[in-house]
Amino acid sequence: MEKEFIDRMQEKLLADKAELMKALADQYAESKKIVEAGESGDEADIASDVVDGKMLESLGKKDSNKLQMINNALDRIKQGKYGFCLVCKKEIPLERLEAIPYAFMCVNCQSVSERRNR
């Protein structure tokens, strides 16, 4: 795999990481506001705030998982293992990495994994 491609993917991963970190910080601030606002008001407002808080929490979990996958991809770049499937060890197609720079499995292994987890 060409160094130029890996460098481009590293830049993309770092940009995605910065964006996610900002989103997580914003979600944390929004959750804090909801909790503080929920301390007063009628029961309907409090229930609405709880639902909003749960939604933000689930979004935060999804972003946290993506952040972990990005960090793992950055680690694989440092180790010289980026772009290779962790299961079959074959090179992941560049098109897949362009679409999902933090991909750690080739399409075939990912499909098998998804079928197993249904």
C-alpha cells in the first residue's frame, strides 16, 4: 500500500477524530444543560428532558464506538498494519478504505462476521 494513500487516510482519520471529539463535547454540554433544566418544572417537562437525555446518551455511545475504531486505525498505521484485514490478513481494497477509513476487515470477513452476529 502506498505511503501517500496511508498519509491521506491518516489525515482523514485525524479530521474525523477531531470532529467526533467536538460532537462528544457538545453532547456532554447539552446533556448537562438538560439535567440542570430538569431540576425544576412540571412532570411532562421532566419526562421530555429525560427522553432527550437518553437520546443524547445513545448518540454519544455510537460516536464513542466510532472514535475507538478511529483510534484503532491510527494505531494500525503506526504499527504498519493499516489496510490489512485483521481476520484473513489480506489487503483491504482501497475503495473500502476510502469509504470507511477505519475498516479493519475486508468485505468478505465483515459479511461473515455480520451473519454470525444475527
